Amino acid sequence: MNHEMAAAVLPLFLSTVLGAPAFALGVIEGVAFSKRARLNLGFALFSAGLLYLLRFSKPATGNGSTVKETLP
């Protein structure tokens, strides 16, 4: 059973088995979309920070090691 089958049956399950009103599915989907958007933003910021650190930390350490070698 994949997620498309569960998504197709969810409105029927909510209305018949649980007796939930129609807006309950909208609330569930809204919460899921909001959570997915926040996670995407968080991972994007995290990966951008890692790329920034990887890009700019190596030249700094390389230059620092050459300065140490030339100083008495």
C-alpha cells in the first residue's frame, strides 16, 4: 500500500469511520504542508551554511598554515 492509496482513502475514512467534518481533511493537509515547508526551509538553510563553511574555511586554514611556516 503506497501513500497515494492512503491519500485517496483518507477522506472516506475521516467522514465515515471517525465522523469528522469535511474541513478536518483541510486542517490535516494544511498542517502537513506547513511542516514540510518548514523542514525544507530548515534543510536549505542548514545546507547553505555547510556550503558556506566548506567554501570559506579551507582557504583560511591554508593561508594560516603558510603564515605559521614563514614566521620564526
